[in-house]
Amino acid sequence: MTRASQQAKALQDIRQDASDEELKRRYGYSQAVIQAMRETVSRESCRQAGTLNIDEEGPEF
């Protein structure tokens, strides 16, 4: 699996409510990386809903 496809799969798993432990086991990601990915998914959801709060926006993963 390429790095890009691994990241895409991990993001999909996050959207499907995978636990942090599951993500660590499957992909070997650190807690900081998992948190950044969760924030990315959260921002995507807000954008799709049209409710993005600029004050909450952080660095892109």
C-alpha cells in the first residue's frame, strides 16, 4: 500500500469511527498524527455542512 493510499484508508476509517488503538495497530500512527487526522476530518465535515468556524481552523494534515 502506498503512503497516499494508506492515509486515504486511515481517513476513511476515522470517518467510520475507528478507535485510536485500532488506527495505531493498523497503520502505526502516533497519537499526534491520529489527532491531526481527526481534526482534518472534523473540518471537512464542517465545510460540507457549511458551518466552518474560522477560529477553530488549525494546520492542515
